[in-house]
Amino acid sequence: MEKLFSKFRKNNNEEQNELFLIIGLGNPGPDYKNNRHNVGFMAVSEIAKKLDVEFSRVQNKSLVTKANHAGKRIILAKPQTFMNLSGHAVSSLRRFYKIPTANLLILFDDVDLPFETLRLRAEGGSSGQKGMKSIIQSLGTQDFPRLRIGIDRPPGKMRTPDYVLQNFSKSQSENLPWVINRAAEASLLFVAEGINSAMSKFNQIEK
């Protein structure tokens, strides 16, 4: 397996523009699996499913796998550092594979967006998400693509940290597969056609 990943890395050092790194944010472990905060993990798992690959290797503080799509090569990753330290894993993977920031895509939950809403951006701030804050700090830039996946704001006086560490509500869970599928499709279009095409198609709700 080590030889396989080494060969994959070597081949793509010569063709950096064909290598993409897609990272879904979340917390590792079964206790967090279905939390709202783990929607990034869910989306990158759906990408792996669509590309018929599995996460079978721990590397650079992340669960990783590789895939091919639209003539491009992709590294899919789930940081195992816990959300607030996501930057350690992201920066380590980016350095290892020498990924240009334009070919990096981060998938994460956003309480400022309504549930079922996706927002792709080529750059921007953290949206108050602590995993993204860690990534921006570790990379030393906020100029990289990201996909914000709306999870709604907490109801009433519920604290945001409590809300994001809860599972989706029953009504949300019914539509969650549709949301996750769209997030995966948006990510794959980003790889195939670029950020502008993906933003044009997915930065709106279509049912």
C-alpha cells in the first residue's frame, strides 16, 4: 500500500494541475458519526461511494483514499484530529501532495445557512466555524475553495456548540440524503469543470 501511494504522489508531482484534494470536516469516532458537525465527513464519504473507493489508510493525521474522476486524480480525506485542530491535518496533506490552493476543497457545516442550502466559494473567511479557523491559520491564507453545507441555526436559546454536536432532527434526516448527494455532486463538478461551473449550478436549491 505504501508503494502504491508513493507512486501516486510521484506521478502527480509532475502534473500538479491534475491532482485535487477534497477534505470533509468532522469529529472522528462513533459518538459523533451522525452529528450535524460531521456533515463534511458524510459528504466526502458519499463522494467515495460514488467513485467506488473506500477509506482504508491513515496518513498525515487523516483517513484517506484516492480516486479518479473526469481525467483528474483526487485525494479524499477525513481529518482525525477533531474539528478544532483540522488545520494540522489539512496543512500536512497539502504539503505532502504539493497541492495548489486552487485544487483544495473543504466541505464543512455552516449554521448561518438554512438546511438544504449549499454555498461554494473560491475564497473567504471561516464563517465562524472553528475547523475552518484552524485551517486558515495553518495554511496562512483563506484563498482556497470551500463548500458550506447549511445546517440551520440552533432553535430558541440553544447554544451553537450543543446544537452542532446533536444529530439531525427527524425532519432534517428525511432530506439529509438529498443534501449529501448534492454536496458530493457539487464537489465532483468542481473537479471536472472548475469552481465557477460548480457555483453556478449548486449555489441554489433545486428539487
